[in-house]
Amino acid sequence: MKRFGKSTEEERDAVLEAATPVATKRATATWVRALLEYCKTSKKPLDLSACSSEELASCLECFYVDARQKNGTKYKRASYLAARSAFQRHLNSLDRGINLFQDKAFMKSNAMLNATLKAKKLGGQEKRSRCSTRKPSTMKTGTKLKRISRIFLQRTIQ
């Protein structure tokens, strides 16, 4: 028996495909559909597999400001950031070699996204994060350490 096998490109692609969670794939598809729908309704047709970085950046600038949920309210901060990540994942899957986070062509669209998030925060539309509203634990730290030590000692003795 050989120590190393010979994988095919299809097998390696299947490993990569299986590593991406279904929810991530679904979110990526949803955000890409939303962007393409926005471009279609704005009469700015966009083909993500062939458009230039400048065309995509121009569309994203407008999208970040104009994007709304189906009920008309603005998205939460995490949703805007998830959208940009979804667009990047989609571009990676197309092997476009475009980086929405670092390419100079996207400096203005990223600035627009940041400004949109800041305006949302200053306008009081973004609630405080869950982490800042959690109640502190009622158990004292010393007590926690004693319990953990006791459990650890019991496991090591057995």
C-alpha cells in the first residue's frame, strides 16, 4: 500500500465544495441575486463573469446606499458586511481575480459602505450589540475555578 494517493482535480474540487457550509452557499446566492436584481431595476445591467472592476465598483457604490429589505427597511450592519463577503465569494468561484476588500478600484465603494454603516449608527438605527447587554454571571470566579479544578482532578485520577 502506498503512503500517498493520486487525487484528480475533480476530487480536490469536491473536497473544496464540501468544505463550504450549505448556509454559506445559500447566503451567497441570495446576495448575488439581490445585486443582479438591483442592477436590472436600475437599468445598469451587470454580468459578474465579464464586467470590469470599475463597472462592478460603480454598481456596488449605489447598491450599498440603496439596498433595502423586502419590507423597505435598511439592512443591519452584519447583513451589509455579509453581502460584501458573499460578492467576494462569488467572484472567487468565477476565478475573476478581483478583490473587493483590497483592490484600488473598490476604494470608493468600500468608503460608501463604511459611510452607510456610520450614518446608520449615528442615526440610531443600529441597536447595541448583544454582547454589551448581557448580564454578568452570578457565580464568582473563584468558585468557577474551584469547580473546574475539582472536575479536572477527578478525570485525571480515574
